Amino acid sequence: MQPGSSDSPLLDVRQLSAGYGHVQVLFGVNLCLAAGETVALLGANGAGKTTLLRTLGGLLSPTEGSIRLAGRTITSAGPETRFRLGVVQLRGGEGTFAPLSVGDNLAAALLGASSLRREEHRQRREEVLALFPALAERLDDPARDLSGGQRQMLALAMVLQHRPELLLIDELSLGLAPIVVQELLGALALLRAQGRTMLIVEQSVSLALDFADRAMFLERGRLVFEGRTEELRQRPDLLRAAFLGDAEQSPTSTTAGAEA
């Protein structure tokens, strides 16, 4: 096991297969995440990365295999149940309410948390604003007036208010300026220090190798590498595959086009 404390993983996935209709995308994927671990999920476009996140988050039902969270089987649980158990997904560039102010977006994200008192709402908002000072300066501005990077920060802040046990992030850096990406990476570093468990799909391999404890590499729906990021640096074949993308995939692949 990697970062974390117990012998049992926080997330334990066994022989997971999934797809869309008659198109199978994932083939017998096995993976484990320890509590407090940050793992990068890599692979060329169409390899099955987003499909895997959707299946873990409950948005897509697996055709085979099992998913366990902290020892509890959640294979058949819906997205609402998984959310209550602490599985929270952030989709790149989405998740904010454009007409609402930054402050109202943060408040709206906690509307379903009826068990929290007003003081707890305030405390959680202050926690995320400390991570993203740029948002604290624009609390009254509509989300539609934010830059792409600031909207990504706001979306991340909204989900972090729920203090997820497992945070799933799809394409953190997609379309963002390098200076914004660095600010987001700073926030991830703080989350790692707090012991947050994260599985992050990231197209930029160099970026992933900088922030993750471990890396997993999907190829045509199969997990072909899992190990420390230092080990992946010694695999130029996989690194090249991640950079080349769809153009170099075999025509026998059934996953191209099944995943955005």
C-alpha cells in the first residue's frame, strides 16, 4: 500500500468492465487507492479514462466486476449514494452556475447538505477561499464573468466544500493557461498535505508526473501500467503513446469515439 494508514485500500476495484450499449470500453480493470494518495490516470484519447471515472462515480453501470469504498461494496450504488459516501467528481470546465455570483455558487453547492449548521457552511466556505484567494476577491461577480481558470477554481472549490473521501477530477488543466495551472497545482499540493485522496485524469503527462504519487496508464480499456511516477519516467513507450493519442491507435481499438 501507498500513502494512507491501513492495510485495506480506500478504493478497491476488481475486474471492472464497462461500456456503452454494445461497445465495450473497459476490460477487466483492477486498481486500488490508499487513503491520502494522489494517483494520475493517463492514456491516449479514447483509452477509457473518462469512462472509468464515470463508472467509479456511478454515472455508468459496470457490466462486470466490483467496486468497494472503505470496505463497502458500492458496485450497484447510484451517484447520489456514492456522493453521500464521499465519492465526488469534478468534470473539467463544468459545474458552475453562470448567472450566479461566486458566493452564491458556493452557497448553492451546499444546499443539499441540510444536516450542516450555518456556522459549518461558513467554515467550509472559508476553507476553500483560503485555497483560492482569487475567488475571495470576486465573491459578488457572476461566474460567467470569470476566466476559464477561475471557473475551474470555483468548480473545484464547490466540490471541496463537501470534504470528499475520494475526489475524482477529469482533465484538470485542459485549455488553461500555464500560470492558472500552477495555481491549481498549488491547491492540489495543499489537498495532498491534508490527506485528501484523489484520482486525476490528466492529458499532460509531465504535469501528472509532478503532482502524483503514482500513475496508472490505460490503453484501449486495459490497465497496462501501475506504479510510482518515477517508474513511469523509465517507460518511454507509454509516454510516447500518451503524447501520440488517437492517430497511433490500432484500427482494432473499439474505444475510439466512445469517449470524449
